[in-house]
Amino acid sequence: MSADRSSLRIDWVSPPFAGHLFPILTVAQGLWQRGFHGQRILSTPSACSAAAECGLPFVPLLAGKESHILGIANTETRVGASPRRLLRQFKDTLGVLGVLGEELEREWSSDPPRVVIADRVLPTAGFAARAAGAAWWTSMTSVCPTETRTGVPAYLGGLDQGSGPWRRIRNGAGRAATRTFKRSAAWLARRELRAIGLERIYRSDGTEAFYSEEKILAFGLPEFEFERRDWPPALEFVGPALGSPIDRGRAPGDVPPVDPGTPHVLVTIGTHLLWAKERAASAALELSRRLPGWVVHFSRGDARPGAQSAGVRQTGPRCFEIPYVPYDAALARYAAIVHHGGSGISYAALASGVPALVWPHDYDQFDHAAQIVHHGFGLRTNGEPAQMAHDLLRLHGEPEFRGRVVWMAGQIAASDPVEASAAALDRLSSPPE
């Protein structure tokens, strides 16, 4: 252990969204308990209460822009592969990132921290850190979008791993198409990119300039990913940072009536994807009709403080709607989980030993669904109720799924993202002679 832990100044920069913020808070809280008392959390004002609950100092950023940021992340329709929507979202994001970078330059102008650990979607925090003389590290909860020269490319509808020459040709063509698209988007947004201090999106070694080349703390495990031989040298799998660090109120076990001998299924599509919530609620209700021996819970995924005051609402004979379900406290009680394929719920379900029926909607969720199916951790659905009911019966009735998930739960339990992060920070503060 380094003797300098208490004096090592660390600034974590995160979006306010639960899937990004909660893993950072979980690790930062664990580091604080190990003596790293020079930490701060920097995010938008809505993240303040969560940081305070964890006992972590907080610095607000982007005051007055919260609703705009929320609008970028919570789109009214699916973004998908639409070049127009992707480019518009990209330019909107770059505009916010530019303002963020300017704020952080002012924040760090006179007294910068030793290291800035910025979420993967906030590269300008890293650029500002470098300009202030601080080290820049990247944290990421979703690892599959990271580009490499081998393996299955992401954001192409959830390609499977497969084998043989055809798959290698397909993967190579997919990786080339991804780079071509990104370069084209970068050219169309060249003014916005220059404004945030980025001339090229790829470095000379082929790695992406949006991520640190010094250290990437990947909150995941290679056993969850498709096989790749050339992850970036800076990337270290430290294990998933699971759990909500704050209590969000009633757990689903409090919903009456509950028979311990009755299988329960949770339907959740996370905290984003507002445009898909009503369809998911309808699917949950339909599942309760098609699975007469089951109880169905639908989570609204509303992690805002006070949202749980809305209480649990019964929407059908055995269907209950819950404002928010704390994954770490509740998931193990379910026979299966229907989820959207976000990295947080994917790992939380695995850690709880529960197989998943993955219903991807956007972004990297299709890739996570393909990985879950490939590894035998669950099945994928397109949301058709009859097929969903059939697949849930399979997940509950075929022990192979539970066996694979329990094995992965052991891999997750053996990982320690806090200890791995602490070791990396110790190396930073006490470099070898």
C-alpha cells in the first residue's frame, strides 16, 4: 500500500445518469474506505445527492444545462443506425463537451488534481486535465465499443462471434465500415471537433483519441466479451462495479401478494429509453396474462430522488409497476429478468445468478445481447409477447442457462474493481524507480 493515498488528489468526472454515475460512486466510495481521501465527484447538479449519500465531496458542473443534456441522452425516438440522427446527436454532444472542457479548465487552472478519471463519453475532461498538467484516465462500463483490429465490431446490429473464414471477412469489413463512418462523421463535424481541441479521432497507433492512452479502467470482465487479441495496451479489466450506492426505497419483495414458491420475472429497460417505456409496460402486462403461474414486476427505472414516493402500482392480476428496483438488493429473487442489454443490468443479473431475456433497443445493447446469447447466459427477444413467454419458460426450465450464469457469477465475485483501481492508483503515486 502506498503511504501517499490520503494526499493523492483524484477528480472523477461523470454524466449524471445512473449507468455511468453509480459505478463511479461505488468505486470511489470503496477507495475512500481504503484511504483515498483526496477524491471529488464532478457532475451536473442532479448527481449531488447521490455523491452526498456516499460521503464524497461534490463539484457541480454545467449548471442550467441539465435538461439539454437529458434530451441528448433520452431521445424521443430510437437513434439506431440513422446517419442523420447519429450526426445530430454527435454534434449536440460536442457542443456540451466544449462547454464542459472550458469549465474544467477554469476549475483546474490554479490547483489541478494529480489524476482525472473521466467517463468514456466525456473526453474533453481528459483534454482539460492534460492542459492543466494532470494525468488523464478513462473509466468505462461498456467495453465492446472499443475499437480493435481483431474480433467482432460493435454497433452493427449485434453481430455474433461465429467462426470460420466468412466470419473473419465479415468482421474485417465491419471494422472498416465503422472506421469509415467515424471518419466521415468527424469530417462533417470538423469545426465542432476543433473547438474541443481534437484534430484527429485516431492516434498514429490506431487507438481512439477519445480515450486515454495512459489508463482505461474497464468496469467489466473479458469473459463477458467476445474474444479479442489486441485490446488497447492502456485497457485494464478491473471487474464490474455493481450496485446502487444509495438506497432507493421499497424492494419488490414488499409488493403484496408474494408467494415465495411462485416464479417472479422483472421487466426493465433501464433509466434511459423513455420512448420505449410504455411498450415495455404493455409487454409486462401481457406476460402476466401468458404466464399464469408467474408474477411480473415492471420497473420504470426512475432513479431520481423522491421518485419512489409514487409507490408500487398493480396494473394487472399478477403484474406490478415499481418506480425503481435496486439491482443489488433485489435481483436474486427473480427466476428470470427481461432487460434491455445495458452493461449495468447485464452484469447485475449475472452477478445475481439470474438468466436473462435480452430485449435490446439501441446503442451497444444489441452487442451485449449477442454476447449473452453466445456465452449461454440467456436469450434474445424482439419483444413479441408469445415468444417472450416461451423463452422465459425455457430460461426457467432448462438448467444449462442457470449453470452458465452461476459460473459467471463466480467470475464476477472473484473480481474486485475497487482493489484493482487502488493498485493502479498506487502505481501512479509511487512509480517504479
